[in-house]
Amino acid sequence: MDERQQKLLKAIIESYIKTVKPIGSKSLCKKFKCSSATIRNEMAVLENLGFIEKNHISSGRIPSEAGYKYYVEHLMKPKELTGEDVLKLQTIFKNNELALSDSINKTVEIISELTNYTSIILGKSSSENTLSQVNIIPITDNKIVALVCTDKGIVENKQYLLKNEAEIKEIVKTSEIINRMLVGTPINEVAERLEFEIKPIISRQIKQYETVYNIFADAFNEFLHKQENVYFGGKTKIFNEPEYNDALEIKRLASKFEDQNFIKRIEEEDDASGDIKIYIGEENDFDPNVTIIKSKYKRNGEEGTIAIVGPKRMEYDRVVGLLEYLQKELNEEEE
């Protein structure tokens, strides 16, 4: 493409992103100070190259997937955040009362509000965490908190009500056995070792071993469930876009958001480079009618992926600008 064709493609794509209306030659004549015939000829070149295509309901043209891809790779520049955007995000980053995982979750909620797209946090799977320690903290005579800690610094807790003080002593004793035998075990292997190695031991040493065993089995299962680590911000935001005015299309995409197998495909597309990745339509394994833009984060032992899911007619410059800002903020280690 020559320079004018590039500028024309950029104008068509950015106009369609804003208006969701097919672009005709007349609307571009004034902008480019060319005759309608000249614009039509240039649009014919872009169509032959596969960067724009005819809309079925009008004579105008809309961007193709190839056009969006060319735009992202050659024409688009990340948009700088406004002062208002920065303030909203800094309010979360500077809140020392929030745990890191909570601050990241609240951050993607804000991103979803700013973009009107669906944001997803995909944390590292529990198989990449090993058991560091189990702590039992008595709260009252019949209440305890069980803490499960990993080598990645992830801590989960759950409260339990017990029948008597004797049970607390037995649970503390069991936690000591677990710490002695299972520390260093990948979290997703703990349940199996608990069943076949720990349970036979406590059955010989502890009277109410079934009750005690069930508490620890429940605590580890709860940890595994949470460490699927999929968190949505604005789960239904994408459905506000005009592409999703069909009930069947909404239902189809919503079912994918509920299916862990589809969500895992978003993470599987990642590589180790840490760059922002853009998957348009058929390029992603999640859904051919959406674009997914993703960025990795790693901060104080927690790592994962932030993914923004929107229509192919996405504000690429705005989303990439937001993710670049988040990369800078999240990848700086806290003091």
C-alpha cells in the first residue's frame, strides 16, 4: 500500500470502530480532498488486498480481519491514558489495605468500566504452587481458621466450627504431620497424598480422624477451587456492544464464559515474552467473533494474565494503552 491507501484504511477502521456504520466514498472525500471516483478506486485496491469488504446490507465497506490485523501491526498507536483514567487506577494501586489479588481484581473491573468490554484475570494454576505451610489458628473454644500457604506467597483461609476443644488439639496435631510430610508438594497433588499417606497415620493417632481428615481435605479442595483463578470484570459488558443484539449470539458467547475449557484456551495462547498479544477473530481459540488482547503480570510472587475480550471492532489503541500502563504498574515490585 502507498501512504494514501494506508491513511484511508486507518480512517475507515477508526470510523467503523466509532460508528459501527459501513463507510462509503462520499464520507471520505472531504477528509482526503479527493474526488469520489478517486476514493472509490483506492477503496477497490484495499478490497482487492483483502483489508476491507462489502457490507451485505449497504454499498459501504467495513474492515476485514486482515484489515484490523494490518491496522494493529502498522497503523495503530497506543492511546495515552487521560488524567481521570490514571486517577481511577492509582486509587487502587495506592490502597495499601487491599491484598494484591484484590487490587488486581478491582483493576480489571475499572478496565471493564473504561472500555465497556469484558476483562478476565487468569491466574497461574495451582500446579505451579507447592505447599509451603498449613497453619491452624484457634479463634474461640470451638472455632478455628485453617491457613494454606504456598511457595508463591498465596494464602487462603477458611473458618470451621468444631464441637469441642479436643477436636482443635487433634487438628493442630494433624497440621504438624502435614507440615512434616507434605511441604514442597505441588498443591494439585496434596489431596491424593492426604488420602493415601496422611489419613492412615492419623487414623492410628487421632480418635475423630474422619472429622479431622475432612476438614483438611475440604481446605485443600477449597484452595484448588479458588486457584483456578479466573476472575471476571464486567462479565456482561461485551453484550452492550451492537454486535450482540441477537439473543442466540449472546447465549452462545455467554455459555463460553461459563465453560472452564474455553476460558483456559485464552491462557494457552500466551507465550513467555511478556509482550501484549492481540488475537483477532479466527486468530484466537476462544471465539471467532471476538478480539482478545492480553498481557502478563508478575508482582510479589503472584503472576497471571489480564485478558480483554471485545468485538473485532475494538478500540485497539485504548485497550493497548491501558494494558501498557498496567504492565508498568504491576511489574514493579513493591518495596
